[in-house]
Amino acid sequence: MSNMTLEIKQNIATLTFDLQNEKINKLSFEILKEFKEILNTIENDSSIKALVIDSAKKNIFIAGADIKEIEKLKDEKEVYEALMEVHEIFNKLENLQIPTIAYINGACMGGGLELALACKYRVLSTNEKTKLAFPEIKLGIFPGFAGTIRAPKLIGLVNALDLILTGKTIDAKKAYKIGLADMIFDDAQKEFMLEGFVKKAIYGTIKRKSNFNFLNYAPLNEIVFSKALKGLEAKVNKDFKAPYKALEVIKATINKELDDAIKVEAKEFSKLAVSKESKNMIKLFFLFEKLNKNYTKTSNPISNAIVLGNGVMGKGIIWLFSKYLDDVRIKIRDISQANEIIKDVSKIYDYLVKTRKMTKNQAEFKLNKISYTQDFIGFKNFDFIIEAIVEDENIKKQTYKEIENVANENTIIATNTSSISIEKLSSEVKNKENFLGVHFFNPVNLMPLVEVIPNSNTSKETINKVFELLISCGKTPILVGDCAGFIVNRILLPYMNEAAFILEQGSKIERIDNVIKDFGMPMGPFTLADTVGVDIGYKVATILNESYGSRMPIASIIEKMYNAKLLGEKTKAGFYEYAGRDTYPNSHVTSMLENNNKIIEDDEIVQRCIYIMINEASRCLEENIVTDASIIDFAMISGTGFPAYKGGLLSYANEIGLKNILESLRKFEKEFGSRFTPSNLLVKLVEEYEDFETGEALWKH
């Protein structure tokens, strides 16, 4: 059997997973059949006193089930039957009359963790790559190999809900603390520590914490379930069914016999696995994987960087490069700024230390990589220079001249502009082949998306090196054609602006925000505007208005707020007022509104805000700003929080039906003018009975 080996020494069996022609171990149906045959062999060999399950893959135990196989399942009955076969195998493992030990040195995710739960013991290495999680929620499903049943019994209801409902990842120390691991040690100690543990397991001398937990039983478990439901309702849209279903399953099975509980779990899992929600999220998972491999490895990757600009974005970029590169230099106007910058960068590291994602020593080591200069000293020694200064075309151009005077001719120069054309910014740059836009999103430490925008002369080598840099820093870059606003801001600003037009016409700040949140956006457009800064939104809107004219007018309330310095959270007053923890609609904004008395239905609010984005996204395809609709879906999910379970902006459009969207846009165009004029591509797609998935030939040229 080529994917796993069974070795028996001194009556101890070691089963080692090592999938052929794969970088990771995953549980396909074929692998599980092999596993079952080996378990039959072990079951029938009375000389075997213990079983150790190990992996030959570096830093990987088992990464989970084979998602491609889950994606192919179309029928609930088919899923249910497949699950029952897996349960038969895992139950066989659980019922072996010998100690079974999973030795986990590396990633143990999803189905891999469920396999480990079916063992009597779990021993973990403290390798920093040892991570455990139930990430299924992020695929629109939940653990379906009895994870919802075994986890609460082993680690208690509260800990199990925390892992299953969030998909969060924990390390070996946390796993040991909650009872998921029976022993942890450094992998270098494996030979004698594991051997000693196995012997103790055989002799029955392992002392284990009692896994009896009062909170697992009525009436206390009702309090836990009620609190968990309230937590979900506060954070997760009701249309995203997976976590709610997971909670229902755990509640229904918490104290049931295993055989009965498995049937409940399998039935509900089967429904989710064939749902549109899950198919959407799995499709996005594969796109994410593909984008993170979208470069060719070079012999001399970028290892150091200079950052100009110390606002929120600049500090975020400084933190990112200090975490992943060898050397980061900050160019500052005044040396007195240095302490404040380092202090703010340190706050991100403090959070990572507090949440056990990094030690204090590791954080200090990273901070020590940061140097600073008031002059342009040492620029010739750096591979990559990025500016995140004020959003002013002339100031930026002057900065590039200063950089080129002191930098190496091979140094890549980048701009973090959020909206200014890269072609315009590069017009006076000497080495145009080394110049491009690298647009991060705020907060840099949390947002995975980066838009990479070349000018017409940027070399393929430069683009590749920047992709390599960003992916090595844990980001997911997408290549975007040059235009004002690029992809995300160009599509998002009309949405935020439309919300302001609706506010001017009728309805209230809170209501519009709540309607859009109910649709699935992580926050309403006015909360978002306050978070980003009304001034930033106004400046970007002005640039887009200059570029796209009457199609992107600026709502007058935005201009009034900008002039009145009502700029959002940073000034304690924007669309909302911020008094400590209290937030309430700003009466000063309400008083600026004239004839704000029309009643606008919820459906119209959603359609105007979302359809205007779909229309602009179709123009981006029409102009070949990107050539793949799925890239727009990914960008809007990872850059704006558009609900992933809806598949992304254009997948949602396909679901609604382009004909319906076109009819609504034409109706709004008559009522509100040219900002709703349907794109030529949208009209053509409807005429030819195509959508954004099938109609690629209509915009690829």
C-alpha cells in the first residue's frame, strides 16, 4: 500500500501516512479504504499491544479531508452514505482493544483532527507548525466525521463550541491546556518521550484529567447553548447557515449514544455539503489556493524594504515587512517621529504576544529589524521601496524623483495609492519597468488582499518579484489593470455614495446600515465610512468623479461633512457620534439633510447599493481591468467583506439573474440618472443569455 506504511516493532505498530505525489496528507475515500484494511490487519493481530499513527510529511499530520471529493458530491443521499462509511472506519479505530496514539507534529486540520479524536490519546510536538483546527465552517459545512460529537465529550462543550463555530486554530500548548493533547514535547525528544508514553499507555499508567464537565449536562448546557447562539447572532449573518446548523447538531447530540448522534450529524452535514453556500465557499477556497501560487520562485527574492509614510497604512506596512523581511528602514521627516512609529508598530506585536501567536522575544527580534533615517541614507542597499504618503499626485511624483536620485537602478519602487492612476504617477519616473502600484488594505495586519497595478512599461520580472514578496508575507496579490480606483475602491465607492444618496432622499442612518448588514456585509456603509475616515472617502470619491464624470457623482452630504470636519471615528464624530463605548447617529448630520422624508423600502436600499456595484464590476471586465470574474469575487470578499457564502459580488449577480438586475438598473436610471446606466457588457450578456460565469468570451479580447 503506497500511501501509508505499517511497521511492527516489539509488539508496537506504527502506521505512517505518506501520500504519494502529494505535499500533504489528506483523507480521500481511497486513502480511507487503505486505512480500513490496515485497521483490519491490526485488529486481527493479537501480538500488537499499541498503535501509533504518524506522518512522514514535514510539518503535516493530516491536513483534512479531500475537499475536491466533497465538492463533487451533488446529492444528499450520496453524501450521507459516504459519511456512514467514514464513521464505520473511525469507529473501528476507536473500538480497537489496544491503546491508539496519534503523534501530531505539524498541521492537523478538519478530518485529520477528527481521526485523532477517534484515537485514545493524542501526543503533540511543540513545533511552531503544529496547529489544530476545525476549519470546515469556512467551507460552509461543519466537522462531519463525528467531530461535533467526540470533541465536546473530550474537551468540554465550551471549548468544542469555540473551535467548531469559529474555525480558529490553536497550538500544542493550548491543545494541552484544554485537554485535546495528553502530552506535548519538542520533536527532538520524540524517540524516547513517545516510546515512554506508549509504554505507559500499554501498562495503563497514564494519568488523565477527568473529561467530565458539568457544563455538558442540563440544565447548565442550556445556558452555554443560549450564550453561544447570542454570540453567533451578534457576529454572523443569519443567512450563513453552517455555524447555526453546527450549534443545532451539537445541542441535539450532546448526550446521545454515538450511533444515534452520528446519524443526526450526517443528515445535517449532507444538507449543507450540497448547498449553494458550501459550493460557493469551496470554489473560493480553491481560487485562494491558486492565487497564492501565482508566481515563479526567484534565486534572489526581495529581503529588505524601505517605507515612506507613517500614517495608519505606512505603520501597517512597516509592521508587515518587519515580521517577514530581514531589514526594514523608515524614511521620516523628523527623527522625533521615530518613537511614536515604533510604539504603534509594537502594539500589533503586543496583541500577537497576548494571543499566544508569538513570544515576547520573537516580537522584540522583529522590532529590532526596523531602522530609520531622516535623510535618504543607505537607499542603494535596498531591494524594494514603497511610499504610503499623502494622496496627492504632485507630492508623490516629487518623492519618486528624490528616491531615484539615491536608490539602486534595480530597486523596485512602489506606491500604495488607493485611487490615483499608476500611469500618471509613473510619467516622470526614469526606471518605469521597476515602478508599480502595490495597494494594501486597512488594517494591513488583517486584510489578505493586495492589488498590484503595473504601468504600461512595468516588467514581468518586477511583477513576479513583487508577487513573490507579497505571498511570502502572507498576502494574496491580484493583478489589476490601471484605472482610477483600481478594482475594490472603484466598485466600493459607488456603493457607499449610493447609501448617502438614499440617506439624503429618505430613511435613517441606522436603518440603512442595518439593512445592508442584514444583507450580509460585515458593517453598514456609514459605519465603514466612519471607520475609514470621511475625508479619505471624499478624496477618493473626488478622484473617481474627475475620472468617471457624471457616472460617479459625490453625494452632497459627504462634501458637507468633509467641510464641517465630521470625519468619523478619528474626530469622534462622523455619521455617528462616538462617546466612549457609546455610538449613536450624529444629529448634526441629520440636520444637514433637506427633504429627508421619503419612505424607501428595504429591497430598494439593497438593490441600489449592491446593483450599482455589480454594474461597475461589469465595466471593469468590459475594460479588461481584470479578465476573470472570479478575481472580482475574491477581491470584494477579501477587500470589503462581501459575504463569502454568497460566492462574491458577480456570483451573487448570477444567482439573482442578470436580466432582473438589468431591469432594476434601467428603472433606477430613469429615476436617478446616469449613475445607474447599465454597462454595455451587462446588456450584451442578457441579450445572449449568458452570465458572468459562462460569458467570458464577451469581454476577453
